[in-house]
Amino acid sequence: MRRNSSRTIDNGPRLAVASGLAALESQGRPTRIRRGRGQRQQKHRRSKPISSLYVWLFIGLVGLVLIALAAVLVKTLAPAQTPSEIRPDLLDENGGPRGNAEDSEVPKQTEESLFARVTESAPSCEAELRPEQVRYTLVTQLSYDRLWMMGEHCERWGYGNLISVVVFTNLDQNNVTQQLLQEGCRAQDLQVQTLAMDDYEEEDYPVNVLRNMALSVVQTSHVVYVDVDFWEATNLHDILDLPNVKEEFASNSKLLGIVPAFQINRQCREYKDCREENIRVMPRTRDDAAQLDNAKRLTRFDPTNRAGHGSTKYLDWVNNKDGTQDDGQFLDIPCITSNRYEPYFVVRYCHDLPPFQSQFSGYGKNKMTFIMQLRRMGYMFRQIGGAFVVHYPHLDSPSRQKWNEAPEQLRPVWDSETGHYSVKHPKDIHADWHSYKRGRVDALFVQFRNWLTAEFPNHSSVPLCDNREDDDSKLWIDR
């Protein structure tokens, strides 16, 4: 876009002088003051050098003003540094920019600009909330190729219950809404937004930007957050609507209700999306889940990343010596086994709730950092009986494929002596870790962790367990 270079000339002083002269003439007064010859010559001799001096002083002053204005404009119009422009290869071992002691303030300024403490646009957490005022919005986000899954969410969550969804697509909102109606959703239940794909790489899916957009339009007291590939049990909303559940959520704005997550395996041998076969097996009720569990066809999510949901008390949810955890019964999570814990949840939507940190995009650490922040802020983690979500076994997304890229030295090697695959530890090899998506995410995570520790006193009511995992050993960068 071309800038309009035309300028408005201020004729105010000139017009004022002209008006004054006209007024003098109209009163019959001379517009020139006559002097004697000697006076005129004396005035002429003195005024010329003084007038020239005034002119040069005026020009100099105008020049200084213009220089100052130009500096302000340059600072104002200069593009802010976005997270993608912060080169991970310039980060030190603490996740901050490399440099000498004189640069010690730079990491703090950078982190303050990167990460957010609260959700500014949300209502106050201090406002009194009665149990009958507790209502829920299902919040999710998705890429366009998974739009078909919304039909399952609309049916399972229940018609008449609210959903806020953001779709990553270049299609407009009306077009997407019409397609959602064709999938079986109802317009009155939906808050639909879209985010254009033009400014993003395919494998750099802006997951946390989408999550925050979906949260930003919520009008209910609480949100239920799920990713679109995790489908709700059909009784989830009914359980959350139980009087004792609403009383718990109304009484504590820092209660995080944990919803256990399960998964089924892909129902075809080939690496493809056998949709009909998969949908047929996806459990809808607790009884469905129990039958699949007994048949060894349902597992906790995700066996390849036990830490992700390992703190959830699955055995208590399914069955234990004291009996099954009843529908709507809350069970405390006393400690967590890993900072990589990233459950799906129900929480009050209010000012003190932090946003998802938007610098995390694509696959990796985008939700666990949100949970880490909640835990440090003092949120209580309590598991909800009877409620669950189940993962649909889709193929790997472009973001996941990018995350899986690794140096050749890290690939598993079959050890014939032990009969197992062996994998080298990242610290045992030399590689340009920042050239890989996972390395860049790890660098950003360390920076986030440093910021979190510096910004928030530790008010956690859910400590790390004594048998916690060594999370740092999983990082690809120096701690």
C-alpha cells in the first residue's frame, strides 16, 4: 500500500495577519508606520543582521524538531520482534540470548514480552458464583481436514450445549458454519471463528493461538477444553451438571477438573484412516469403555508418552479395592509424576486463568506449559468420576512429522546381544539441535520455565511426586 505523501499546510498565522491588516484598513488606519528618514536608516542598519539571525535560529529549531519526530516515527513503525524471529541458536544454556554481562537485562525483557500471566479480557475471578450459575462451553480448535469430527462433538456434547470452535482455514466463517451444519451441528449452539493459513507454515500449526481465540468468546462461567481428536463420552455434560459438581466448581475458582483420556488402536492393518471401522469402536459410554478395557482394546493415553497423562488415577477411575469412582465424585490428584502432564480439563474462565502461551506452535509442549503455570499458581487438580474422553486414531499430522525429525544418531539400533533396541542419549552425540523443530521447542521451553520461576512464587498445592521422572533428561538442549 502506498502512503499518502500529501501534507496539509497550516495557513493559520498568515490568515490571522491578513485579517488584522484588513481590520486596520477598514478603520481608516494606515497599514504602514511612517518614520523619519534617520529613523528608517537606523532601523534598516540594525534589523537586517538580527533578522538573518532569527531566520537561522528558526531553521535550526525546525530541523531539531523534525529529527526528533523522525526518531519517534521510526521507533513506532518498526516491526516488533515475533517469537519466530528469535533465533534459538543465539540462546544460552538458560534459554536466554547469548552475550556478556552487560547484556544481562536482555533475557528478562525478552521473556516478559514473550509470555503472558493472565487472560486480560476474561471476567474477574473474584465475582461471587452460585452453583446454579455454573454453565459450560466446550472449547476446541482444528485444522480443516478434521472438520468432519465436529459432528461427533456436537452429538456427544449434547444439542443445546454451547461449543466454541476455531478452524484453521482460508475459508470464511459463513462457509465453515454451513459445513458444520451439514455435519449435524446446530447454529444456535456454535461460536465459530476461522484463522487464515497464509501467514503460517503447514507444519507450524498455531495451536495455542487457536485455543486462545476459542476461549476469547466464551460467555459461560466454565470451559471444558478438548482437542478435536479427543471425543467426549455422551454423558460428560450430564455429569458436569450434577449439583455436587456445580457446587465444587462454584466454590473454588482455582479448581481444575481432570477428565481421564483413553485411546483405541487403529482398526486396520494398513497405515490409513479407516474411518468407519474406527468410529464403530470409539466408546460412547462408561460401559462401552469398561467392555473395551476388559477386552484389552482400550488403553490410557498415550503409551508412548506415559508422563503426558501418567498422573491421572486411571485405576481408581475404572475400579479398585474400594470400588469404582462414582459419577461426579471428585478424587484429588495428590502429586504429579512429571511436568509433562497435560490432561484435558474443566476450569473456570476468568481473569487469573493464564492463556495458552502463543509462542508454542506445532507439536510439542504447547499444553503442558499451560498446566505447569496452573500448578505453580496454586490450582487444585481433582479427577472427575465417570467423565472421560477418547482419542481418535488418526494419522500423524504434518506438525507431528516435523517433530519426529531427528539426527541419524538418535534412531533406535537393534542390539543382538540384549535382544532390544538401544537409543543413544542426546548428550552423548553432537548435533545442531536448533535445526530441528524439537530442539527449537526445547529451547523455548527452557526460556518459559525460567520466566515462570522468576515471575510466580511457588504456590503449588500439587507437588511433584517422590518418584517423579527426570524431565530434563528428555530435553535435546543443555539445561
